[in-house]
Amino acid sequence: MSFEKLGLIKPLLGAIQELGYTEPTTIQKRAIPLVLAKEDVFATAQTGTGKTAAFALPMLQRLRNTTADENRPLRGVILSPTRELSIQIHEDITNYSKHMHVECAILVGGKDIEMQQRALKKGVDIVIATPGRFLELAEKGLDLSHIEILVLDEADRMLDMGFSKEIRRIHPMLPKRHQTLLFSATYSDKVRKLSKLILTKPAFIESSKRNSTVDTINQIAYMVDTDRKAALLAYLIGSRNYPQVLVFTRTKVSADTLYEELQKDGLKCGIIHGDKTQANRLKTLSQFKEGKIRVLVATDIASRGLDIEELPYVINYELPSVPEDYVHRVGRTGRAGREGEAISLLDIYEKYDIKDIERVIGMKIPKETVEGFEPDPTIRRKDVEETKLKSEHKKPQVKKPPKKVFKSPTTSKKRKTTKRDSK
Ligand code: AMP
């Protein structure tokens, strides 16, 4: 099926052709006609499925009859959980709307609110906003009485981040008759509850298996001792000649530590986490996209909304604390049908966490070892003890493994103990 058959107009068809999209993805085939028909939509679609175009293209078509009048009202709102995702959506919308006159602005926290208010006064048709900042602007008098379309992108993530209150407060501020499109990677109870509140007779779209990872991603886990993870990572990148790798850590502290260690190994690295300024994060991201940085170390803050064309490798240096985040992390590769590889480095502490992830994605991840980095078998024997502790719902009290000398392809470096902190 072609994009023409979905009922899209010429300016949009031209733009997507220039972007090299030849055929609509599954979610696009199903969502575009429904959005054009002004239906409410509840779609479970994960990142990498083409979900942004699925709501953005018909939204642009519906809201295209705009004037150049500076006093024209705001008609479309896209709520997104993070600044990064908002910027990504804005970039996509700018590309899709290049042959039409639709003005689009980003309203995210951490930026000067007065500047955003001034920008809104110049006439804006669609805003992409994080819920907190959008509510703040609405309470300061942003006119919502002409809103025709509300999109909640990655609704599950917004709820996980605690934005439920803001969304519930924004909803009654909108006109009674407006169209709502809810996109969520997962079909959690929280999302279902919210959908009942904000959607009217929605059409349901389940574009992929729940929580499944994209089929084109080759997933593998390497068993390794905690204190050899950094050396194994540097070895994999070097020996396999990975050109561009996104590496996820669980915490900011371990991201910082790993960043320093990889730099000592001579790898060109960048780092993104919640303590970095927005400007710094954007600069690092664009350097990574341009290939000036080979390894980008990031916490889960980057696991959504980061869209890098043809990113071939994602490495989970540490597994995420929430199993669902695994889906988002590995979804950074294998995008739009391209091949990708997701590698997880598993130490003894994470052997159990991966089982939760396997349950979520509905498949087993093959576990292997890399020659020269095999885990110490004497530490493995403690598994028995761990299993027992786990079944008693206690946190395993396994001591740090004794350092063991291997004949390895790279020099082993002792990892500093990491504190668990937030993203
Ligand atoms: P998303 O799931 O919206 O984050 O999109 C994932 C990636 O797929 C983005 O890089 C889009 O530009 C790309 N994309 C979206 N739709 C198509 C399509 N029909 N054909 C090829 N690429 C697409």
C-alpha cells in the first residue's frame, strides 16, 4: 500500500518521498486514515515503528489551513515525556511540513518560559511540550479553546515519570470536542485507566506484539565479571571495529566512571545524563550523530526519543532497573526495518534481572562468553546462595568478586564501586 492510498495530500507526499519513505509502516497504514477521519485513537506502538509519522502526518494535514495571522489560535498539542523526544518530534514535523505553512514550537521545562510565551505570540499552530511546562503555560493564560487535536506520545512513560496529575489537569482545559490520540509502548493498567478518562470511543491499534523488541535486532548477552565489564566493552568496540556505539548504564555515577575509563582506552566518547545541561546534551548528541564521537555513554534518559539513522550497536553496560526500559534502549538500533545489534554485559548480579526482561519481551536472549573474559567459575558457585536469597526476597549480599588475572586480549582495569543513583 502506498502513502497516496492513505489519503495524504501532495505537500506531505513530496516531503516523505524526499525523506526516502517508500511504503507506510504497519502503524502508519492503520493510524493515518483514522486520524484523518477525526477518530480518537489508542495505539500501542513502540519506538522504531514509525509512530511519529503515524500521528504527525495526518495531524499536519488536518491542521494545514492556517493563516499568517499572528493572533491565530493554537490548534494542536503533542505531549511528550522528555525534552529529547520533544526535540526529535519537532525535527520530524519540520521535515514533514517543509512544503506547507504550519508553525510548530517546542515548550519544554528547563528553558526560559518568557521566551516561550513570546514565541507563542508570533502565531503557532502546533506545540510539542512536556506536560509540566505545558500546564504552567496554560495556567499563565495560554489559550487552549481552539485545540482540535491532542496527542499523548509515549503515554506510559509520561505516567511512569509522574505526569498523571498534569495530564489530568490539562484535559478539562481543552474544548469538549477535540480529537485525542494516545500512543504508548506498553498496555499497562495505568495507561488503560488514563485512556478511559481522555478518549471517546477510540479505535484500537496494536501495531506489534506488546513489549516486543523489533525483529531486525539481533540480541545477545555476554556473561562477564563486574570488574571486567569496562575492559570487555573496550575490547568489543576495538576488536570488532564498531564505528558508532550507544552504551547504556543504569546510573549517572557509573556513566561518569565508564566515560573516564573509555577515554583512557583512547576511545572518542561522549556522555549524556540528567546532570548535563540541555545545551551540553544536544551538542554531544549532534557530535555523535555526525560521527565525531564513537561511543556515547548514556543513562536511560536517552533511551527514548534518540533517533540516530542507522545506529548499528546498542550495548547495555548495565541492565536497566525497569525491564520495560530494555525495549526502549534496544529500540535505538534496528530502526525502520534496518538491522541492529543489542549486546548486554551481564554480571552475576544481573543474571536474574535479565529473566524479568525476557518475560517482558517474550523471548530468551542467548547468553555467551567472550574468550579471555569468561566469568570466574568460583564466583559462579555462589549462584546457589544467591538463588536462595532471591527466593527469600532478600537482596543478594554477594561480596565483590576477588580480582582474577586472565590472559586477556586487553588489560583488565578495576571498576570503581558504583553507587545506585537516579538517571
Ligand atoms: P519512530 O518510530 O517514529 O521513532 O520512527 C523511527 C524511524 O523510522 C525514524 O527515523 C523515521 O524517520 C523512520 N520512518 C518512519 N516512517 C518510515 C517509513 N514509512 N519508511 C521508512 N522510514 C520511516
